[in-house]
Amino acid sequence: MDKSARPLVSVCIANFNGEHLLHDCINSVLLQQGDFNLEIIVHDDASTDDSLATLACFPQARVIKSSSNVGFCISNNRMVDVANGQYVLLLNNDAALLTDAIATLLQTASQSSSRSILTLPQYDWESKALVDRGCLLDVFHVPVPNLDPSRQHVAYVIGACLWVAREDWIELGGFPEWMNSIGEDMFICAHARLLGMQIKVAAGSGYRHRQGASFGGNRTGKTGLSTNYRRRYLSERNRAAVLITCTPGMIWLPWLFAHMAILVTEGLVLSILKLDKKTWSKVYGASIRWLWRERLLLWKVRKKNQQDCRIGFLKYLQKAYTWKMRKLIMLVNHGLPNLK
């Protein structure tokens, strides 16, 4: 990297207690192939481990040290605010790029006929199996992994590897800080689609990801799907928030009623079957209470998003949604989720 030249790409890595992850992540950026200049920015979110000592081993990285834990959304917003690159790549600290990743993203961006948010194929860290090529959404805004190599357009790309032109990020307003974490990537991609932007996955290269290592949970194994109460709570409330704030036209209201009915039913059934009151109180009941408490905020965000909207409802649905019911498929394949 030539520090005297303005970077073309700013790689932004949000870190909290990722001491054991940072070497793989940052080294994968330093090993990128291609004739371009890049910068590495790391936001340390008041880590309590030896992350800062680890980061001191990488003088190539600019470190933002937060005095308090502010969460994933604010961490990324802070990094993009000070980024100098024309493009921004948000990269999880538990992910590592293949050596041609950034070159592939640059080529895909240059060949795109319209403004786009991009990602790369995601591979499991241990097995190296394909996890997804971006995601579609089912009718209740549950992510459905895209495994089709012929499908380039998707509903959203996860924040573990999200590429966007910095000027587009600024127009979109970045991640909504009220989301805290989980679903912020779904929101910004939905907002981008309202503005007529495309959400796409590059055809080649990829990144490896230790799924859930930076936040905990969200992995399937021999004991089924494992997650935690907080992650599931944020997931349920923020998916509903995306539906409320981003769905164009008046269809959002009956869609929301159907969504909430399913949410209540699911929460009660899981709580009863698992004999676990926390499933309702910490996840489903808490999500519903938050949505009601923050209804004025959500309405304000919706009004702004709809003022920005440049497409109709059918265009919004196009290439983004599937009739596959992701939670039902997961229930059949893995049984009831394990929350802790």
C-alpha cells in the first residue's frame, strides 16, 4: 500500500474482543492481489481482551479506539465517516478474503450498469462449503441463502462482506443506529432498492467466515440451530422494522398484521414446547414491546424512505423475495432452536 496516494478502497473492520480473529482478517486484506491502493480502518469497540495489542502489530491499519461499547452500526458509521476511498468494504473481524476478492469486486463494480451494493460468495470457515451467494427474503423477511450460481441479483448482502461506493453510503445515511446490530444490512439494502440501486453478488472469488463468532450463535450443528436470546430478539424486531420502514405502498400494513400474527403464534408455541418463559419474555414479547414503543421513530423513518422511493411495489419485490418459508425449512431440518 502506498500511503502517499489516496486509496481507492477503504476496508472497514468493526472489532469487539476479536483478539483471536484479527490476524486472519487483516492479513487477508494485506495479501490482496491487484494494482490498486487501499486503506484499512479498524474500529475497536472498547474491547476488554488484548485486541489493541494485536492491532499494534499492524501499523498499516488505522485504529479508532472507542471509549465505550457502541455496537456494530455506530462502529461502521464512524469508520466510513473518516474513510478516504471511493469504495468501502465492510468486513467482519471473523471473516477473511480470498486473495482476489477486492480485485473481483472492483471489476464487478466497474461493469455494473447502475449503482450497486455488492458482496462475494460466502464459505464456511472450517468446511469451506458454500454458505450463500447473497440472500433472498421469504414473505416474513427471513433470509433465504442464495445458492444459485446463475443468480446475480439478490435481496440483500450481509454486513460481514458488504461493498458500496462511499457516496452511495452517504446518500443512504449509513446503518440506522437505532438497530444496534443484526438486520442493519437488510435495512440498507432494502433502502438502496427503493432508490433503484441493485443488490448483487460477484461471480467469482469469495470470503471465508466463522459464522456467529463475532456475535455468538446462529450456527447449525449436531444439536440443531444454536443462537442466543439477544441475537434472536434483535433479529425478530429488526426484520419487522425493515418491513415497516421500507415496504413501498399501502401493502405494508396488512403485511405487517400478518407478520405480527405469525410472530405472536411462533413465540407462544416455542415457549410452550420448550417450557421456557424466557423465549417469550426476552425474544418475542420484547420485540413486540419495542416495536410499539418505537412506533413514532419507525413511522418517521418510513416517511423519509418513502419520500426517497423511486420504484413501485412490484419492482421492489422483483428478484428479492421467494415463497420458500425459511423458518419452516429450518424447523424440519434441525428441530426447535436452542436458545441460551
